[in-house]
Amino acid sequence: MLDDYIENNEYLYRGIVKQLWDFENNRPSSAIYKDSKGVSVDRDAGRSERDCVIFLLDKRDFFAVGKVLTKDVRILNAVVKYLPVEHNIYHSEIHDSDNNVRLRGRKPARIRDKTIIIH
């Protein structure tokens, strides 16, 4: 198990399916950060960027992979929670607040704008 607290300097990795890619603007749609069950991400937990990407791609054939700094998510008043699941000790989620799971308003677009596409 990892520390429950995700440090501000940790990156959060998000796999992106082709259906959520905005080809006109050559970037992911803000919909990559819209999920009523919480936005699933993998924290880096000290792993290299390469290892994080390989781990994500081993789970699913994503069209792209992006990363966003935990600090940037928190600055936008979203909450990052460490929620490991079976077969993935890195699993975490981005929530709107401690009381609301689904990101509201402009948060999904603002987090998308802070996301760096790395694969």
C-alpha cells in the first residue's frame, strides 16, 4: 500500500480513448474529466513516466495518455483521492469536492487544459 496522501508534485495519469479525442483541436475533449463515478487516474507514486504509461497501456489500448500535476488539480478546487483497487495499487480519483463526485462547471475543461499529452 502507498501513502494515502498524494503529494502536490505527483502526476496523475489518465488514459484517453479515441472517442474522447477532439481531432479538430488536436487535444482531448474535456469529457475525459467527466464521470459520475469519479475520474479514474493512476498516481505516479515515484515511478518513471515510462513505467506509468506502460502500466496504463497494459490495462487497455488507449488512444493517448495524459498527465496532470496534482497541485494543478487542487488549485482548481478539485479533490484527489487515493482509492486503490484490486490489481491496481496506483488507482486514484479526481472528485469535484469531498461531497460531490462528478466534476462540475468548467473544472473538467480547466483540468484538461493543464493536462500534458505524453503518448
